[in-house]
Amino acid sequence: MMFEPIPLSLALAHTPEAANPRSAIDRAPARGFQWVQLDATQRGVRPRELDGSARRDLAASVSRADVQLSGLDLMIPSGEFTNSETVDRAVAAVLSAVDLLGDLMRLNAAGVGSAVSLILPKDVDPLVVESMQAAADRAGVLIADHAIQPNRWTAIGLDPAMQLAAGFDPVALASQDRLVTARLSDASEIGRVPVGLGGLSVLEFGVALSTASYRHAVVVDVRGLPDPVTGIELAQRAWAQMTLPE
């Protein structure tokens, strides 16, 4: 039988409309998506650039397009969280993204369980993570660490392409208790490739997520692909064609 238990979200930062986030939001339904993922480092989405009115306008753009926000990406270099010259700025960026996502949730633009996705280094100071996690708890949002070996203080984000490149099996990792956001991406020996052309078994990945009661949208991530439009279409096709054994 057909297996479509989990909706797809589209990471808008890597689409052809990426330079204009609002246009990318408007375009998402035509691409077949009811969920979108925004990049908090992009112009027009950066929290420090958005006052209360601008945040309401962004939420209205999401509502008019009839989509929901699955979360925010904040993929700043992980080393900034351990460098004494940059750690304060990095933490401030996370706190701002958390605040923005909390506002968007209160404005009904983001779904329950939405997360700020980032990558933390293994040697990050626990006190740094504690301060960010406390802010996330107050805002009612999640922080998801997409590192190959996530820290033990936050929720987990899973990027199959990263795990495959490091020699790990994303299917086995899909049942982690703290997993709150997963990507749909793929990789081969040459790096990131369209879904279905690398080492990811989409069927096994989807079944593992469903079996583990994964409760959020899976984010289609086409970063690093030379043809993002084809990458999006192949990811959608692979996800839609999943079947469970009789």
C-alpha cells in the first residue's frame, strides 16, 4: 500500500526564489508543499531586521500562502560557538532566532514542535547550550542539533547526507528518542546528490521515522545540488512512491 504518513517541508534558502523569501513562500504550494523551512541568516528573515510589524507581515505571508512553517535554519559555522571572539555573537544569533520562531508560533505561522536547526561542535561549553536551551524553553520552541554526533543537551536534527558522508546509517539514527526534525537529503562518494541517487534508502528511512512516531514534517534539503529544481522533484517523487511491504 502507499506510504505517505509524514508531510514534506521545503527548505526555501536553496530554491531559485531564495533571494526573496516571501516569493519563495508564495511559490511553495505550486511546488507541492504545505510546509516550509526558512533560513534565519537570510535577508528578510534575519531576526534583528524584523520588528514587531515585520514579524506580523512575515506571518501573514505564510498564512496567505496557506502553508505552515516547520522551523528556522541557523547553520552558522559551528566553530563560532567555541571561539572566544565569536561565541557571544553566535549565542545572540540563536537567542534571536528562538525569539523569532516563538513569535511566529504565537502568530499561528509555525507548527507546534517547530525547531531552530543548527550545528554545534562536540566541545561546546555546556553552559553555552544551557543558556540557549533555557531561552528555547521560555519561548516554547525547540533547538535541534544537526551535528554528526549531536550534543546531549538539546533535541536532535538528522541530515541523512551528512551522516552518509561520515559513514553512518541515517535509517538506524531515525529512531533516536530526541529526534525532532529530519531532512530528506542524500549523498554518495562524490558528496550531496539528489535523493535516490546516493546511499539513502528512502523507504527504510520513512518507515523508521513512522515507526518511531516522528511527528513533524520532513524537510527537503537541496543545498549543494547544481540543479535544485530537479532535486526537489526527485525528492518528492521518491517520498510519494514509498510503499510498505504487504
